[in-house]
Amino acid sequence: MDLDLTGRTALVTGGSLGLGRAMASAFQGAGANVALVARRENLLAQAKAAIETQNGGRVAAYSCDVTDAEAIERTVEASVGDLGPIDILVNNAGQSQTGRFEDLTDEVWQADLDLKLFAAIRFSRLVLPGMKERRWGRIVNILNTAAKAPPPGSAPTSVSRAAGMALTKVLAGEGAPHNVLVNALMIGSIKSDQVRRAYDRSDKSVDFETFTANSGRSLPMGRMGEAQECGNVALFLASNAASYLTGCAINMDGGLSRVV
């Protein structure tokens, strides 16, 4: 199976922690140059240093508020200047924002859409023309299973993520004639920065590993997923091994979702 990404450049938003860092690490280990994008410079520096200990491509880090259109443009321009044209884009920035519908203000809605939907739109719009011109590109949108089957109290995240799924399908159709493949990963219960924050909010009566083990027992596979498992699937989607796969929303949830 051809998973080699030597000569490719990947940009990963939310790349300093959790799933983003795991995906960036997988790409770099397969030979890609990787641009890590996140807000906090200290966490970016830590992620960059850790990933660079592997043999693989170059790593660069960029502090960027992905809700700021001008900052996105500057970041893409800088990363292209440092590492070369973007071949692989992972739209991963976001956090879980949920509440009762009647309690959600316009400000909450707008902030969520800016972070999760418009950031993906803006990054994709900047890199897509070059991918089409070079006739090779991969875009992976990190969403969640609530986008397919939103439960009560899951807005605004489920709504933003459902829009991201529609965006995935639109981009897949427009990119397909140019060998630009666009897919989504629908994240379920995976050990991520969000899970770590949930642990930090708990009474910490057990350690983190016990906390995640207890949380995972009710899942079909009896455990939570590992961030690296998400990285492995993202690497497959970014590689030539997935050369005929586009427009798909893949459940990365250990069988939790009741919809395919």
C-alpha cells in the first residue's frame, strides 16, 4: 500500500494538540512537509519539537486565529513560502460547543460558524486552485457523528458540522475532475484534547487513563479510540492508496453511530 507522502506539503489546522497533532505526525512520518496551525505559540512549539524527532519531512508552525480571514490568508501565504504549495489540507480546528437551542445567542452561533465552517471554507478556497492546477490534492474535514444524527442539545456544533459535511460533498464533486479528493472523518469518542478538558473539569478521583477506560466501556468496542488511530485513517485518505475515494463521510467512532 502506497502511503508515501514524500514531496507533498500538508497544512493541519488545530495542529498543536490531540487529533491534529496525531495527523500531522502521521503525515510527517510518511515524508510530507507539515505546516502546523493553531493559536497558542507555546503549544505549537512543543508539537513542532516533538514531531521533528521523527525521520520525515520538515515541520513549520504558524500561530493563527482561524476565525480571522486576513490571518488565514497570511498563514497560507507564509506556509507556501516556507514549505511549498499545499497538497493536503486538514480542516481540524474547533471545539465542542453545545447547549439548549433557546439559550444560544446570535454571538454563540456566529462564533461557532466562524470557527468550524468559515475557517474550512476560507482555507479550502485558498488552496483549491493550486491543487486543481497541479491535478493532485487532498482535503480532509474533521467533523463529528452528530452531523449525521444530531441529538437534542447538540447545537450549534452539530449544525456547523452538518454544514461541513455538505461542504465536503460540494468540494468533492468540484474537485473530482481535477484529482482533488475531499473526504470527512466523523469523530466519535477518541482520546483528544476535548476529552482531556473534560477530565480536567472532573473531580479527578481517578487518573486520566482510568477515566478514559471507564468512559469507553459503554462503547461498542469497549474502549475509546486513540488519536493515532485517527492519524492512520487521515494518512490513508491523504495518500495515493485512497486514489478513488472522495465525497465520503467516514465514521471514526468504534461503531457508536447508528447511521452509516
